[in-house]
Amino acid sequence: MSAREDVNALADSGGRRLDIPKGSPLDGAGQPGGARTAREARAHLHIAVGPARLCAEPASHPLPEGPVPREELDRLRRLYRTAPGYAAMRDHLRRTRLLALCGEPGTGRAWTGLALLTELSELTGGGVSRLGPGILYGASGVEKTERGHGYLLELPAEYGEYAEYAEYGECAGGGERAACAACTAYTAYAAHTAHTAHAAHTTHATHTRYPIRTGPTVELLLDRLRAHFAEHEAFCVVLVAGGPVADRLLRGRRHAMPYEPPAAADVLDRHLTELLAHRPAGLLETARATAVRPELAEALGLDEPRPGEAARLAGHLAAHAEGRLSDERLLEHCRSFAPDQAREWFLAAARPGSLPEALPAPPALPALPALRAAALRIALAVFNGSAHSLMVEAAELLTWELAVTVDPQHAPGRPLFAARPGASLATARAVHGDGVEDLGDASVPVRAVWFAGRRLAPAVLHESWDAHHNLRGPMARWLRALCDDPRPQVWVRAAVAAGVLCARDYLYGLVELLLPLARTDSPVQRMAAATALAETSRAAEVRPAVNGLLYDWARGDDERERETAALAHGYGLAAGSVVASLEELGRIACADDGRTTSYSVLRLLAGTEPETVLAVLTHWLRDTRRPRRDLALLTVLRAVTTRTSHLWGLCEVPELEPYAAWPLATALLAARPECEPRLAELLRAALTWARSAGAAEDALVGWIRRAARDERQLAVMCGFLPRLAQDGDEPLDAGAATRIREVLEAL
């Protein structure tokens, strides 16, 4: 029996007429712009950063206060590479006696400060010492300043964050302003006065929550320090971490200068020279050659190592050149740099600060700057490479979730007039520049933002999830909320990130992320649940659990779960193969009107194995079960009406990229000519079968008209139509052929 006779035998005229489904089953969620967003999300998060860790390693101890040992200064003289602007810094310090260096920790600013102080103090016969942060809160130390001496002071990150608040708190117990010691005993980063530690004050047991500041502003502090060191003819370098405080100082142009680290290549070479100075000459050249190998740069995953990282890398390269470190071990060490940076960020956020121990424990809200910095880094991990506005808004939403988790009774507000974007991005080791966001039919320019290193995004996401359990709750709520955003530029990234996290702890992610998303009434969240499930199933050890869950949903009575299962199988990952996913979709079609299942089959057709999908569709045409025949016909009708870029998946299909704006059928004919015979057979069947003929003719006419507006598409169409019109010795149905001819004549 021929294909024509086989189809005619099945195509009785009874039953409803098949119509072409419009858009996705969830009202177009994820179609325009989803392809680019999914591709970028995969590229940024699909980088191995090592196995999950159960806890974070302890932080390194701060450098001791007091005189800097001579051995350390001697090493500084041998290894220090001059930072850009060093001469201007030295001149400023010599003239004013005080210099505030504004830059990020780990960039070598402390070494630059010591180098400046060493150079100037040697001219006056003095030494160099480190000051502790206690002097900021009235501790002794400054009054012992020696003439001609140089002093290095690192300002705590939290100092000055609340400088814009009022000077005093008010006591609700009836006391006068500033009369209660408990109300005013907070340090600079205290933001309000209500705290259980005040319960001992019987008269003032409760306190009005009123922002206070007991320490001086940063500007006033620097003025006082400058006057003090000028009076004693000494020098002081104050290290200020990047952020709002540093930005305010730089804008005021008072005592502060921006710090830019020396080139990493220069620092690396100086350290290699030092380490291998007494070794055979060939070892240094070997280490230098290894340093520029592409695989080493890929393992590092950092655009520009910071000076401390360059020094650390030099140690590994020297050990490798000496034969003490294998190639694989060297790359393993390099792959640890980005996770170590993420670990240090979160450990820094967890540090309690530098309050005198006698003061009561600070309330929750003063931790807001640290929470905001942590939220910014996590949001950037999810939105790496996206529009700056999307990332910042997501970061503010996460800041709120983190803050109410720390202090459930008080919801924080947002600063309306924050520092310049570059100031906050520096704390996340991020950069910004021109970018583009895809809107489907058009692209728009955006101000994009991304980490300065491809391994930082997965490192931050994994570190926050694996090492800090109490972060999971607010992160899960945050991701679920983002998955309800109708913009694919938001929910697709959130769904991919949710899938990555669920793969690392499926038991937790199932209950806190996957099930709530799948069982909601929001169609966008169900699409996000399907995307997250498919992404989770990339992990081979988790895939059987995901497949089992979808198996139960497909056979259950809950329509939302069944729809989510159908959408998840459209990615071809959860069942382990495209064939297995098609088999599941064929089963679900019996309880579905074809809109969801045909969309998922079409997504598989736009995936990595179109020949497999076409073979199964051809087989379904001969199936005695009408739902499967309808599924095959609806899929082929969608193929000629649906734009290729709307059918993005979670796997790369580079051969279709040049044809992303074309209908899928045209794109397949251009990129995969071997698909032409089966595609012609399927479309010919749709034109022949009575229930689908009308819809197929409409689809074909629209297909041809779209191709007529593009010479490349028209050339592909002209090569395909003869095959469609002839099946061996059997011509195309006369009515369909007549209508096609009329369309061609009208072009």
C-alpha cells in the first residue's frame, strides 16, 4: 500500500477539523527573546566548578597590628610592581600627609600603601606600622604617633554606611534624646536602636527604631586623621573598599584617590623571577610559556587575575616547572581561583564586624549593606550578561528576601539615590558595557553587565547554595517570583538557574522550587517548572528521579502537572533520549487537545535530532489511534508557521542559527537537506487528509508568501515544491495544487 493509500484509509471525514495552533500553549511565554536568553544562561552556568562542599572553610586571619617586620618590607621592595598613578599618590601623600586609597580587597592596594609609606618614611628615618580599626571607635593608638613614621589603616567595609542618618536615637521609655546610653551605644553601622539587649534598662525597655550614628562620618574621620598626622609630621594611608562610601569620597575629591592594580602579567613575571632566581635558567622560560597556554587561561576563568591571585599562580607555575606539580594538578589549582573568590565574598558577608565587644550585639538592619552586596553577586550570577536594569531589580528583590529572613519583623526599604553603578559593580568584580537584548522580531540596545571572569557566575551560585544553608529559603522564594515574570529575559534565566541548583540537591529543590512552580495557576511558572526540570535532568545521577516524577504526572489526574510533564519532555533531556521523550508525548496526547504536546514535539524537531523526530511523526501517521495521527499532523502544520527562534531548547543547534528568523520547516530544508523527503511526505499527508486539508492549505499559502519576501527562503521553497507536488507517479491533490499555483501566479 502506498503512503497516499495508507493515509486515505485512515482519513475518514468524521471528527472535528484540525486548526493550526497559534503560539505556545502558555500564551507565547518564552517565545520572543527566549532563544538568546536560554543560550546565554547555559553558557554562563554550565561550567564545572567542583563538587558540592558541606561547609565553608574558615577565613584567613587579618594581618597583625603594630610595626611591619623588616623582612616583609624587604620582600615588598623586591616584588612590588608600581601601580598606575603611583607618582601622583606619592605626591599627594607627601603634601597632605593622608591618602585614602579606594579599591577592592585583593587588588594589591595594601602593598601599594606600604610601598608609599616605606618610600616616604625612609626619607625621614621613620618606620611603618599597621593600625587596628579600634582607633575608629575611640581606642588608644593614634596618640602614640611617631614623627616621620608611616601608618596603614584599613577602614572596615561597614564603616560610614549610615553616615546620612540622624545623629541620635529617641527613647520610647520617656527619656530625653541621647539621654539613654543604651540608645546611643551603637557604632557607625548601627541603623536603629530597638534591641533585646536593652531589656535590662527598666526605664527604657523599649526604644523607637530611629537611625543613629555614634561615630564620625568618613569625611570627618579623614579630616581629623589628616590634621593629626600633619601635626606629628607622619604619614597615613587609609584603605577604603569600593562601594558607596568610596564613591562618595571620590566624588568629593577630598583625601581620596581611585586605586587601579598593576598589570597581572607584570606581577606574575616578577614573582616567577623571584621564585626561580636560583634555579636553572630554562625553568623560568618554561614557567612563562606555561602561563600563556590557552588551557590554563580557560581553567582560571578570570579576565584579569588580581595581584594576589597572580602571586599565587606564580607559585603553582614554579612548582610545575620544577616537576613538583603535574599538568592536571596545575589545572585543578587554577580552577579553584573563582570558587575561592566566591567563598571569600560570602565569608566576608558573614563576619560580624569590628565592634568593641562591650557593646550590645548589633540589630539585623545594619547588616543591610553586606546583604545588598551578597544579593548583587547572586543576582549577577543568574543574570550574567543581561541588561543592567534587570540584574539590579532582581538584586533588590533578593536583598528584601534576605533582610526579612534576618529580621522578619522589619522590612527594609531601598535607597533612592545610590552610588554610581560602577561603584557597586566593583564590589562584585563586574563590568558593564553595551549589549543587546532580543525581543523576537527586533533587538534593542541595553547597558549590559557581566562578571569579569566566566567562572565567577557558577562559582557564586554554587557557593551560596552549597555552603550557606539558610540562604536557600530566600533564594528559592526569589527564583519562584522571578519565574512568574512574563519577560523571557527574566524567567528563562531564573528557571535555568533553578534547574542547576536542583541538580545539586534534588531533595531540597523538588519541594522548594519544582513542585511549587508546577502546581501554580501561573502558565509562565509552569513553563519555568518544565525548563527547570529539564535542566535538572542534565545530571545523570538525578535524571531517573526527574523521569519518574514526569512519568507519574503524565498518568495522573492533575491537568497542570500533566501539562508541565509534556512541556518538560519537549526539551528531550528528562527521559534520557529524544525517542523516549516522543513516546511519552505520544501517551500524553491521548489526554491532551494537541496544543501542548504538538508544541513540545515541534521543539524536539528544532533540536539536535530532527531526523529521529520526522521518522516518529511518519510512523504516527499510520497509527490506528487518532490522537497520535492528529499529533503528527498538528506538528507539521506548526512547522511551517512557527519561527525557528521561538522553539529554543536547552541544547545547542548551531546549524539552525543562520535561519533563526525563518519558519522551522524552511530552516530544516536549508540546514538539513536530508530531512526533505520525510517533511514532504508529512506535509503532503496533511494536504490530503480531509480533517487537516483546509488548515494545511492555509499554512502552505502563508508559508509561500513569507518566503516570497526573502530571496534565500524563496530559493529553498522553489527547490522543495516539486518534491511536495509529486509522490512517485501520484500527483498532489488537484484542489491543493490549484491553490498553490494561484498563489505562485499572484507573487
